[in-house]
Amino acid sequence: MTGMSKAEWHAAAQALQIDGRAVINGARTDALSGETRTTFNPATGQPIVEVASCGTADADRAIQIARETFESGVWSGMAPADRKMVLVRWAELIEKHAQEIALLETIDVGKPISDTVNVDVPSAVRTIRWSGEAIDKIYEQISPTGHDALALVTRLPLGVVAAIVPWNFPLSTTAWKLAPALATGNSVILKPASNTPLSALRIADLAFEAGLPKGALHVLPGPGGSLGQHLGMHMDIDGMTFTGSTPVGQQLMTCSGQSNLKRTFLELGGKGPNIVFPDANLEAAASAAALAVFFNSGQVCTAGTRLIVHESIHDQFLESVIAAAANWAPGDPLDPDTTMGPMIDRSQCDSVADYVGIGKTEGAELVYGGSTTLEETGGAFHEPTIFSGVHNRMQIAQEEIFGPVLSVIPFKDADDAVQIANDSIYGLAGAVWSRDFSTAHKVAAAVRVGTMGINNYFGGDITVPFGGFKLSGNGRDKSIHAFDDYTELKTTWIEFD
Ligand code: NAP
């Protein structure tokens, strides 16, 4: 529900005034080179606006200002209670501009407007407000030394932090990075994905309106291969927080080793196992299985792309999932009834189509969807797609497709289910469905992922940490634990006369 009709959303989108310039030192700024890049609407293929394409000189300028701001203490030295108020005001301003920001996210990413209104914007608001509210309630430690000494264990901000984010949840991931990084007193350089810079640029304007010092946040749209690498290699950046693909995360880790050992935290890909036992609430499990892989057109790192189903219910359950897939018909993202938008661009759509071809060649059975669709719109739409008869060693079960493609894999018993679930280079998220709490809990404990749902998929909120095991990364976004990624532990040892 969005409270507006499709026609009203289209009219509102037409009326948007969009500024594609970078944000440096609190002001909208062209790239020093004057270069721009067009951002396109994935639902129509039409251009939206020219966006500044920043290079290394822009980055060096922003990093220098960020460093000076950090050293000045205007933000890093501000009392936590005062930083809190800035973040809380920022969250309120985003809430006040919710319609505009939801629209920017919908036209830039292709997300259904009902999702951006009900999920992405409220989630960003909650993240920023919660992190602000938390920061003045944290106590530091005195260690259990002997009586002749006093030892303080405190946490200090890292300094200048670079945040690089992807295109699938631009607003949410931006908030997940900026809120704890700023709450803990860092200065931040944010590089949005080239495809989706608009919401990050807009919320940065609002941060300064809320009272954030100008030098504490800079948003630099620009190419990952050059600008992103420059940030990774920079000697004056103390922390790198990244969400994106595993290969780029690995490169950034290498950059850290080759430069100044900047603290580098990575949130990477996934191949989520969703395990269904015969005693589960099968109706709820089938509906959630479709949600787990078709939400956001499957462009979700935590997507439940491997549906691991007990062999005794396999055929019947597959029928229920196919029926649930009908609720995920691709359509116009500005229509409030649309549940599934386009892929981010044509090349992502082509990549999904290639994987559908690979699945067929590998001998999996295509039982639903399997094609691109709505070509007449100019958008990059792909049907929800289901393969059965998948073996976990097949390429479609091992590689992150990042599209609406489900692989259904049978299992014999709990050990078999866990073995299949863990047979992956990834370890980000998954779920298990059973009414037997012992089975559910044992399986949930044995699956090596950062977040496991029991009788739900995508469960969680800002109070719990989010991140991966194995090649899904090493950082944790959200919750108090995220503050650890943006701070250094410091010991102060005091001896008495
Ligand atoms: P990507 O290609 O890795 O890009 C992510 C970001 O990194 C973009 O801003 C990109 O800039 C930048 N980048 C690209 N090459 C770079 C380089 N060599 N050095 C530094 N930065 C570079 O990933 P994506 O295709 O945007 O996003 C999809 C991936 O993100 C999937 O693998 C998904 O699983 C993962 N993801 C993970 C999480 C999580 O929390 N674990 C959440 C969401 C998504 P350009 O846009 O300019 O290329």
C-alpha cells in the first residue's frame, strides 16, 4: 500500500527535480574533470539525469577535508549526546522527504514503489535513528587489574572511513554504513554504485540540514574500477567498509595489505539455503520460499536461491511454490500493485538468461518461467524462474546468479540437508522450516551462515548484526556490533604512586 495511484506516482516522478552533482564539503559540486555519467531507469531504459563522475582528484580533495574535519574534533570530539541529536534530526528529515526519496530509489533501481515506500525508506530511517539513539548509551570498560593500577579500555573512531556500496539496496546499505560510521565520530567518503547514486546524494543534503559538519561526509559517484580502487589504496583512509561482490571485496582486502592496512570490512555474495522439513507449516514455507528468491527480482545477497526440500514432500511442495510464484509477476515499479520490478540493467538480465541456459544444459528441469519479458517497455525484466531436479554441485546451485532463479534440491535427512547447505563457498543467510524445535534448532546451529531463520526467511531488524561467514565476508552491519567495525580499541594503563 502506498496511498497513491499508479498515475499519481508517474506524475510525481515526472515532477522530480534531481541534482546529480557530487557532495563535497557540504555542497553540490561537479567533478573536477567536468565528466558525467548518465543514470538510467531500468524499467524503461530511459535516461534520468547526468551524474558527476568523480575521479582521483575529487577523492583526494574530499579525503583531505575529511581528515581535517576529523582532526578538528568538530564531529569526532562532539559529545555522543550531541551527535545523537544530529542523527535523530537526519532520520526525521528523511522521513519528511520519504515520498521523494522512495521515488528516486524506484526510478534509479527499478524497485517497486510499494517496497521503497514500505521497506527501503523506513529501514534507512530506523537505522539512522537507532544508531543515533544508541551512541550515548554505551559505556566503556575498566579492566580487572590489580589495585596498584587502573586500566581503561575505550573505543576511538577509526578516522576517515570509505564506504563503497552496491546497486541492489542503495539506500539501505548506505544507511547501514553511514549511521554507525558517523555515530562513532568518523568522517566518511561514500562511493555509491554507478548505476544508483541518487538516493545517497539526496540524503547527504539532508544530513547537513540536520547539522552534520560539512567536512564529515562526502558522496562521490564515480567508477568502481578507478575511483573505488583509489580509495582502497589510499594511505590516508583508515577504514574501508564495502558491500558488493566477492571478487571486488577480495581486491579491496588486497589493497589494504598493499597500502596502509586500513581496517577492511566486507559484506559479499551469498547462495542462501532454505531447508524445508515435512512437518513444517508448508503453506507458509511455500509462500516464503517464493519471497526469498523473487523479492527485489532476486537481486538480494541473502536470497534463498537453494530450496532444499525433504524428498517425501518434494513434488507436492514444488507445486505450492510454483503457485506462490504467480504472485511475483514482473511489472511497472511505479504501480503500487507491482511486486517485482526489472533487473538493474540489460547486462544483468542477460547474465540471468545465460544462467537459465546453463541450468538447462546441466540437466536441471525448468518448471516455471525462464525467459526475459516485457521487452516492449524498454526495461530489463526477467520472469520468476524455477528449476527442479537440481544437484547441489551444478553451477546454478553454486554460483550467485543475482536474479529470480530458484534451484530446488531434494534431501534425505537432517545430516544430508546440512551437508548440502554447507557445500557452498558462501555463508551469508539461510532458513530452516520445521515444527520440531529440536530439529530446527540443531539444523540452524549447524548451517555455517551469519543469519539463519527458523520458520521465516529474511527475519531480523536493526537490533541484530548482519554479515557473512566464508566468502560472504567478514564485517557486521547493523546493531551495536556494527560500531566495532568503525572503532579501534585503545588501552590506557594508569599506575599509582
Ligand atoms: P560490485 O560490482 O562488487 O560493486 C559494488 C560496488 O563496488 C560499486 O559501488 C562498484 O562501483 C564498486 N566497485 C566495482 N569495482 C571495484 C573495484 N575494483 N574497486 C573498488 N570498488 C569497486 O557489486 P554489485 O554488482 O554492485 O552488487 C552485487 C553484489 O553485491 C552481489 O554479489 C551481492 O551478493 C552483493 N551484496 C552483498 C550484500 C551483503 O550485505 N552481504 C548486500 C547487497 C549486495 P561501480 O558501480 O562503479 O562499478
